[in-house]
Amino acid sequence: MIAVANRLQHIGEYYFSQKLREIETLRHQGADIINLGIGSPDLPPHPDVIAVLQQESSQPHQHAYQSYKGVAALRNAIAQWYHTTYGVVANPNTEVLPLIGSKEGIVHVCMTYLNPGDIALVPNPGYPTYGAAVQLAGATVDYYDILTVNDGQPNIEAIEKQLQAHGGKVKICFANTPHMPTGTTLQPKVAAALVALCKQYHVLLVHDNPYSCILNHQPESLLRYDTDKVAVIELNSLSKSHNMAGWRIGMVVAHETHINNILRFKSNMDSGMFLPIQLAAAKALSLGASWQQSLHEVYERRQCIAQDIFDALQVQYKKQQVGMFLWGQVPTSYESAYAMSDALLYDKHVFITPGGIFGSNGNNHIRISLCSNETILNQALERIKA
């Protein structure tokens, strides 16, 4: 068999892809597994959003290829949503680019700006796709620490030392607030300092921002600290904020030059997004505060049960967490978070994500997803307590 490309030599299969197969095998064997791992919203989009999709899909002229930049209705809706939600002004014609999910945007940015020999800073713990995308682009990953002892805030002085040590080779720094998986938010002074640092060293700060509207009454965009949009490229998504994960609707908001550069790569990778989905997404972005408040109420109730699960497991956690997960430190009675996760899976038939998949600073931590209803969460709680 022909060998795979060198770019895949150090890229493994995504952890959840492997684990879902394991869970499916257990289910085929008769086990009733409760999966509290993946952050895939179980709630549907707003009925009006589905109605737009149905109505537009029934039109015979809506099924052609679409513009690589997305239709004006969606770009305008994104710009308006950014202004309403974050207080950020973006030109819908030049500074907004719809994506087929923000995950693809991570790869697009890396393939657009990174060369072999370049370095990208990635949070530890953090979303594994950051490091994988950097490596796929042929560049090198250097991790910066997110530690509980620092209240989940990146150490700006330590990052500056990393930048200085690499002598101008760092081209990208990834960040996100709320941070996944720890559920912490960047303090304003830290956010401002991080943006200023990246500007000073001519580093692109790639802000991955899909969790900002979940259990968070003060959504933040790092573009607020970079009004000329020179240093910050922001990725966002409707997957979590509007329960549309499977629809694959994301966006990048950035300076016109960055948008055009990313489009050069993206336009060679896809042929645009299905028009009815774009129009339905525009409707979703117009729903306003009442929609977000309804989600807050659901996730608040779920978070309380997840905290009860952690209490039953003697997992230590901070209650001031936002986003759609709960993060905590495993008790010393377990050798590792992986051991605890496997014990719960095979003994209690409850899957909870081991934190080590997010980096070495996630070792001895676990994460519960809030994407299961209260009945399922309570069932998991009862199994664990039994």
C-alpha cells in the first residue's frame, strides 16, 4: 500500500472519533451507555429557522452553486449580530466570510499563513484541532500554559518570553474565551494585553469564539481590543449558540486583507454553502436576546446536575464556569483521568471525557458536556451514586 503523506505522520485520529466507535461497540453488546462527552447540542434550532430552511428548500431555483463569500443576507446578519452581541463593527462586504463550520476555518487560517519552519502558539489545555491544523500546514506547535493556579488566565510575560525565544518565527497564536475546556473567561486587562502583545510581535491572534453565548451574560470578542482588525482573526459558529452543529455554519470576521487571503485558500476547497442553509442562518442570527435567555435557563439547570455528578465523584471544580461544559480535577484515588473515565464507562456505563486529550495541563481533569437533557444527566447521577 502507498504510504500516507508526511503531513499525516504525527496526526492521529481525533479522540472522539475513536471513542464513539468504542461506545458503539459496547452498545451493540447490550450496554446502555450515557455519553456525557461531546459538546453536540441536543436541542433543536428555533422553529422559525427550520421553517425558513423548509420554505427555501422547496423553491426549485435554490439548489445551484453559491458565491464563495456567501450571500449578502447572511453576511449582513453576521455583521449585525456582531454589533448587537459584541459591540464590534464589521463591514459585511469586506470583513465577514461565512464558513462551512468554524472548524474548517482553523485549517483555512493555518494553511493560509503558516509555512514549514513557522511556529504557532497553542493553549495547553486547548482544542486538539489547533495543534493538528498547525502540523497539517507543516508548521511547529509550541504550547503556552493555561493553569488553574493563574485563575485560568494566560501568563502574558511567559508568552512574551516564548515569542522572544523563537526569534520572530511565531506567526499565529490561538486563544479562545470562554476557554475550552476549562470554562474560564479572559479578564479584560489580560485580553487587552494579549492583543497588544501580538500586535507588538506581528503575530496573528486567532480567536476561536464558539462558546461565548452559552451561560455567559457578557459575550466577548477580542476584536473589541483590535479596532483596526490588524492582529485579530476571529472565528465563530452557530453550532452552539443556535443549536445548529450539524448545519455546519461558521464565520470569520477580520480585516479585509485577511478575509481575501483566507478566501484564496477556501475558494479552492469548497463550492459555497447551500443557499437555504445560509438564509436560515440569517434568520437564526436575528432571534435576539430572548433566544439566548432561553438557552441560559436550560444550561443553568443542566450545570447544576453536572455539579452534583462531580460532587458524587469527589471531583473538585470551580462553580464560575461558562460555556457548555463542566471541568474539574479528579480525586487522587484514581491513577489518572483516563483511568477514571474508563472506570465510569465500563463500571457505570457513563462516559465522561478525560482532560488529557486537551493537553498535558489537562491531565488529572475530566469534563462533562451539558448537551444532554436533565433526565439523562439525572440518570447518570443515579448510576454513579449507586
